[in-house]
Amino acid sequence: MKYEDIKKSLKNKTVGIAGCGGLGSNCAVALARTGIGKLIIADFDIIEESNLNRQYYFYDQIGQPKATALKTNIERINPETIVESHLIMLDANNIPSVFKDCDVIVEAFDKTETKEMIMKVVSHKMPEKYLIMGIGMAGWGANNLFTDKHFDKLIICGDGVNEIRDDNPPLAPRVGIVANMQANVVLEILLGKNNNQIS
Amino acid sequence: MKIILNNREEVFESDALTVDEIMKIKRFTFSKIIVKLNNTFIEKEDYDKTSVKEGDNLVVLHLLAGG
């Protein structure tokens, strides 16, 4: 597939990004760069200095809502990607309406409770949607641990073992790897398997 | 019995086991576990009441904080 054809097929596609932290901000930027037509992003949180070790924000954006700053950053990268930004805390009630027009939803929460919540909401209330989750990304090194696991329309990217803790913090490289794996799975769903590639 | 566990064929000696028994045999002891049996979520309190039979599709995932 030539890049022009890739852009043409992504132009009319919409991807939901649930959370605009390390996974969400980096995944959204990768998809915007690739030429996705529309992103629906949602987060209630404000950018803090401690986020800048992995999240796609700038020092002068500290204090801004993440969902607002991410829309700005994406528009600076690719103004052709439409960004619908929601400054809300996602929950079981609003997820179906916020993401109803999405072809694929990317889970980018930090807490296990919200990861479980979106998994169940999508499965129960929007079973036709793909959900791409990120699980296991703390620390550094161990590239060989990263995989994606497919369970019907639920796909899990990450190393599956390294939980974020005070003594095993999230850092840009591994968080970025998982965010980009999620974006990569989104492309595989939207464009189909790449037949020209050795895999 | 033969079941599919996390996308892989898995053989158990018994013909029927509860979700709880399978978790013990497989030593799934993570703190935050999600179980789906034939695409239906099974809540923790039902692990010992839910039986798994030949041909079932069982998914046991553990969730980790971080994102």
C-alpha cells in the first residue's frame, strides 16, 4: 500500500483515546502523524511537571488540561486531523456516548480500576468496537518482553508484568513503546494486515 | 478435558473444574484478575461456582497499573 492510499483510507476513520497521559498522548500523536481523520480524546487531568518524562506535552503547558494541550499539539503536527476534545472524567455512563462514532478505542488509563471499567463497558455496551489496551510498561530495558495479545476484539499491548510503582516508575521509552504498539494495532485493524511486510 | 486458555489449548485431567480450581492449578495469583468464560465476564465471587467444561474458551488476564 502506498502512503497516499494509506492516508486516503485513514482519512475517514475515527479513533477514541481514553486518557491523555503517557499512553494516550503518544498514541494520539502517532496516529495523527500517520494521517488518521479524526481523534476523540478525553481526560480530566492537568499537566504537571512530573508528567513530562513521558507524556507528549511541553514545559510551557504545565497547568493546562491535558485534553486541551493535546489537541493543540496534534493540530501543530497535523492540522488535517480533526480533534474532538472532552475535558471529562470518563466513566461507565459517558464512555458509550463519547466514543460512539469511533472505529477503534484505545485504553490509556493509569489505574487498574478504570482499565477494568472500560473493558467491561466496551464489552457490554459497545461489543462491536475494538478496544486496544496497554498493560505492563514500567521501568526500562527488556524490549523482548513486549507483545500484543488478541482476544477477539480486545487486544492487549505491553509486557504484561511490569506494574508502575514508586520503585518502578514509568519512563518515556517503554511507555512510548506501548503507546506506539497500540497505534500500530489500530492501523492493523483499520488498514488490514500488511501483506508487503515480512513478519 | 481440553479447553482454550488464553488462546492456547490446555488439557486438564478432570472433566469439569471450576474457574477457582483452574486458577489454583495454573497458579494465577495476581492482584487484579479479569476472567472471561466464553466471552462472559465472571466476577470474583463466582469463581468457585462457575464450572469450565470441554471446549470452553477461558481468558484470564491480569491488569497492571500504568499508562
